[in-house]
Amino acid sequence: MRLKFWVSILCSAGMGVLLVAQQAPGAVTGTVLDPNDNPVTNFAGGLVQLTNTTTAAVVKAPVDEKTGAFQLTAVQAGTYDLTAPFGGALYQAYTQKGLVVKAGETVRMKIVLSWGMNLGTIGDAPDVLIRDMARKALSMPTQPAPRMPDGKPDFTGVWVNYGGFPGDPGPGNRAGGPPPPGGGPAAGGGGGGRGPQVELQPWAAEKLKQNQGVGPTGPQGSRICLPTAQPGWNHVFKFVQAPTTLINIAEESTPGFRQIFLDGRPHPENWNPAWQGHSIGRWEGDTLIVDTVGFNEQVQIGPIHSEQVHVVERMRRPDMVHLEIEITTEDPGAWMPGAVIKQNIHGVLALDQEILEFICQENNRLPIVAAPSTGGR
Amino acid sequence: MTSVGMRVWWMVLVLLVASVATEAHHSFAAEYDSSKPVTVTGTVTKVEWTNPHARFYVDTKEPDGSISHWGFELGSPNLLIRYGFTRDLLKVGSEITVEGFQAKDASKVANTKTVKLPDGKVMSAGSSADLADTK
């Protein structure tokens, strides 16, 4: 009897051990590659995900931005569907069904993504373009920013708009969210997510409702090559700094330049409202504070604005290759008190790049659309 | 605090200025259908290497022998050139294969995804190779 007791105990223990061994987790590791066999690097937010086909349990892991490597550990033995949802415009989301993970074993694999990015939408979400343009500068050792003869920072250079960073106000500049599969504007910037929400004074809200999307100005102005409020924080832009004037040149922009006066002059008393307003800059230490007023009502700023709209840009060049601009916009004429729109621009020196000519009107085919604009712009 | 003041405090929204877009920007989603991929093989009949969007046109023979005329949209030449897609690569008269997404109105217009050139090279916008210098 005692023997039977001990035998049964031992058998149970043995079964327990066997069960534990069968449940020892496996792992899936590997590298994500692009169609040219290069590891996918510098892609923020890439991840690999397993979904158990029986239990629907999910295991996910991020893809290392530097190496393209991923490690899914603590994966219970079973069969999984694997997805690498890298976000539509650049790569197609990768899926693989029926991946078998055995207890205690590691599956090593290469995930080769397919191109998702259209040649036709490279202006919409040019993540690779931006990161490639910035790569050389970012790989250099840190150097101090150059200075003008008077000791002030020199912003001269060709810069690439490096996109949104975590902690930026709003959903982010360009990298705010993945575009839909097959291409399209990125959420939160770059054409999608137009018309940021800001509390409007009642008269402005009413006017917005009446005017929504109709006519050649406002949200539709860029469709017929009219200027935007601040020249292209888009892909590449250039600063040329002289002691009295800072010139901002932008590609894919009309008229393609903006003047920021550094000679201490005030905003003019007699002024015709302008698409880009009138900009003056003054120094606070190493920060250039650019104050712009005098916008017309036709350019797009927020959902709707008045001629009292006021933009302040705080510009710094903390080291040779970085440019930081914090933009704050308010409008006592059309927005409620305290309503502001904030945006951060992170520039990186675009070594080996130049501003190219862009004549928008030469073959523009876009008609004015009469329908109200929706979020899909 | 007054009710207006309270409303202001509740309603102050700190948000992103609509990121300044490419001039003549329009949304892919407004004009093209990502669920309608097309692949067209045919002969290049015309190339417009212009801003704000380059375009090219392809004639393809249908199974019934008729000829279809397709129009394709690309990004701006300034961006294309950075991806190594120079204007000499699309030659009138050459045979190419284009992958794209068809216009929503089902016309023979598409937004270009990739272009396979006569020598087999596939042009796309996702190359991680070094960008072409434009300096």
C-alpha cells in the first residue's frame, strides 16, 4: 500500500515534470529585411507580433531600430500567425500563417518585407527619404554650431525636416502615424489631419461652416499652387543667414522664400496682408525668436483664422547638425483666449542635398474641389 | 472662475499646425483606391517630367486585341531624382511594367507604386541605398 502510494506520487511528479517540459516556452528571433536584403533600420515603431491560432494569445516585440533584429521570447508552444505591421506606405505589412513554435525551441527567421511605398506618394510620407538624408549628419561626431562674426549662432545650411519626436505637441509632424496600406498621407501631418482643432470664437466657427472647403483659398490653396503660411517645413529647406536678414528657402513651396529681418526693425505700420506675413527676429541668448504678423485670411492657418493671427518661432541650433524650432500660434481675432497651436520642427543637416527648383504651376492638374474637406486630406 | 473661463480651460487644445504640405498637395486616399492594385505592361507613349507630379502614359494590349491607354502619376521630379529615378530612365517606346493603385473612379489612371524598366530594374520609393546627392 505504501509502495503504491509512493509510486503514484512519483508518477504524478513525473507527469508534472513532463507537463512542465512540454510547456517550456519557445522563442522566435530574427531580422527584418527589406527587398534588397538590408536590415530595416531607423524605422520607429516597427514590431513583430504572434497570434496563437488556438488561444488567440498575443506575443509582440519591437524591432531594434539600429539592427532590424527582433526577439519574441516566452512564446508558448503552439501554432501562430505572424505579422510584422510596419505601416503601409513604406512597407507592406508582412504576414505569415501557421508558424509552429515548439517547446523550448527557438525559431530563427528572416522576415523580408515588400515595398509598400508608391513612387506616386513619395511626397506624402517620405520616411526613407528623410532618414536617408539625415543619416550622414547623424553619424558624425558632435560638433558645436557655427557662429556668425558677432558670435550669434548661424543657421545657414540645408536641412531636412526629420519628423515628429515623442513628446512633441500634437500627434507629431510627419511620423504621427502610419498611412493606410498601399500609400497615402500619414495621419497627423503631411497632408492628412488637416484642420487642427482649436476653439473658435462663434463668428469664426460660423464662417468656417459656411466656407468649408469651397473656393481657391484656405485648405485648397495649395491645390492650385498658392503659398502656405510657413514655407515648406517639408522635406528640405534652407537657411541663409546674413547679419541683417535670415532667408528661409524651401523646396516644394510658393514663393519658395521668406525673409526674417534681424536688424531690429519693428513690424511695419502700413502693410498689405500677405500669405507669409512679416517676420522679425531678435536674440535671447542663443535662441532666435521670430515674430510674424500680417498674414492674410486666405492662407491656411488652423481651421480658420483672422488677420490678427500671430506666430512665434523659437529657433535654436544646439550643435552642428541639429536645428530645433518651436512654433506657437495664437489668434485673438478668431480663436478663443488661450487657444494655441503648437508645433515642433526637428531639423537635421541634409549633407549633400541642395534645394531644387520647384515650379508648381507648370503642369498642375488639380481642380478646385467644391465638397467640404474631410479628415482625409 | 467664470463659465467662459472654465470653458476655455476645458477647451484649450494644444495641437499640431497642419503640417505644411507639398504645394498642390492632394491626398492619395481622395483620388486612388488602395484596394484596387493594378499591374500594367506596355509601351511608354509620353512622359511629363514636371512638377508638382511627374506623369507618364502607357499603351497596353488587352486580351481581345484592343489597346488601353493608361496614365500614371509619380511624385515630384525633385524627389524622384533623390531616389535615383532620373528623367532619362523612362523612354518613349520602351516596354515597362507598372504596379500601381487605380483611380477611385475606375478610369485608366493609377498612382504609381513601382516601375520595372526594360533592363529588369525595379524603381520604387523605398530603397535604403544611399540617396543621390543633389548638391
